[in-house]
Amino acid sequence: MERLSADWLAEIDRRAEVYEAIGEEAEGRMTVIDYLGIAALMLFLTIGFWTWVA
């Protein structure tokens, strides 16, 4: 396995600090509305393609 360079280790530390700064904020997290939207889109596309082929 390749040895980790100092630049890469610094980048990992930088990213860890960003994640710690974000904390428990809701930004970037999926909500119930997001999941329902994905489910509705999946259902719509499935039925749409099924009727298009049939």
C-alpha cells in the first residue's frame, strides 16, 4: 500500500475540521419530504415505462 503523503494527511485533517464545524446542522440531510419525492418519482417512472412498453 502506498504511503500517505503529508499533503494528503493535511487534506484529511482539513475535511475532518469541516465536518466537525458542520455539526448537527440539517443542511445536506434528507428529510421525509425528500424520501417521499424519490418514492413518487420511482413510482411514476416505473408505471410510465411499464405502460409505454406494454
